[in-house]
Amino acid sequence: MDLHDIMKTSGVDLRCRIKLVRHQDPRYDIPMLFREGFLDFYQSSQGKAVFDNCDYILSFIGIEATKALFVGMYRVNGRLPDDEVVEPTGYPYPEAEPGGGMYYDLQREPFLEDLKGRLVIEWGKSTRSWCQWLREDLVKPVVEIYPAGYVLDFPGYDEIVLPFHQLEEIVRHPDANRIWHRMLSSVAGVYLIVDTVTGDQYVGSAYGEEGILGRWKIYVNTRHGNNNRMVRLLDEYPDRFRKFRFSILQTLPRSMNRDEVIRREQRYMEKLGTRAFGLNGPIS
């Protein structure tokens, strides 16, 4: 199956002028921009008139080797004047905007939306050519279509950095993220939650039959995990949980007794100062 086949079955008019773009730049964390909702702004800012003469772009981000993950189809509505460009709050690379650059009004289209974050194509050896016209003779084989609800590959415990919305998707779709469920439920451990608005941290521990997975499921269901300071925080700012970010400080054998896991948790609280300055609070 080829990208052309996918587009035809989705009702895309292939007579339109369409460009394919593959975002990959070692200077920027492109997957993070996609996860955090900043990719639209990132790709609207260009140093050259690359989108002036096309109707639509199909946007991809580079993943392993020469593969590309589909992230959206956009209508090109022309350029925006500088005084209409609004940088989103929290955009991580404000200093990197190209001087004298061009800003495009890119409108997300519903075509292929069900394949966003799921469709993987083979871009080919010409990965330096990040922007290409969709032509009849341009072959982009479909490598894989991830199951609905798939979030991302399990990266290893030390590499986990999950915003709340991704954790929620992983928990809600166990079949599509079965490796995550298996790995997180196989270990106990000490984890970290960061409120990315203020930088406040919370150190917690997980033990028992489902390990870290079981504890993180409680956050998905309650938003606050029944932690006093988080409960108060969400009473004041009900949507703040959307800014929580989850990671793992230390994995431990699931067979380790509860008291020893909690002892490790308390040591991390001490190291990070989360009782005095974070979201843990003093020992009652």
C-alpha cells in the first residue's frame, strides 16, 4: 500500500497542489513540539516561500531511520502579516524564529485526521529533501498503521516523560499500548510529577500487584491521586492536571515490601526538597 492509496480512500482531491513535509531538525525536539501542541506554530514559520504555491501540505515528523509519522493535513491560506502572528504561550523556542521569516496561515483539515500519530510511511533515502511535491510517480510506501489509541513506543523506564494527556491515552487504551501496560505493571518504584506551570514537584511511590501502572491509573481517574496539596491545587485550578508531567526516578522489584519502597520515596523527597517547596507537604 502506498500513500496515494490512503489519500484516495480518504477522499483527498489529488488534483490539488499538495506538498509533503517531513520535520526533523537536531536543533529542536520535534516530537515534543507535536506532543505539546506547538508543531502547528513551528511549521507555520518558514525562512523561505516554501508554501506559496500549494493548496495543502501533508505534515510528517521524522522517526527512526528514514520513516515518517503523519501528524496532519493543512490547507494553506497564504501568509500572515507579522502583526497577526501570535506565539503560543509556553512556546519553547522563541529565540529560534527566523529573522525576516514568513508566517503561513495553516488550517488543519479533517482528511486523514483518524490517522494522525498512527500512519507511518517510508520517506526514502532523500531525507534531506524535507519538502516534496506529491506527484503521481512519487512512491511513499505505507510501513505501518498503529492501532487506534496508540501513543508511542515504550522508550525504557529512564526515558519516560509523559504529559497527562499521553498517560491518560495509555491507560485508557491497554490493547494499543500493551507494552506500556506490561512494563509499568511489572515494577514498583518512585515516580515524579511536575506541575509544568510552576515547576512544583511531587514525589510518590508505587507498590503492589499492578506496580507503577496501578498507581498512575489512580491519577488518570482522580486527576490528583488523592494527594492533599494536589487536591487543593485542583480545587483552585480545576484544569491544572493537564499540565502535569510524569516520570520515573527509580524502578524497584515489585516484590519489595511497602516500607522499603516508602523509605526510598522519602529519600527522594529529601533530595528534591518537595516537602518544603513542592507538592508533597510535611509529614503529618
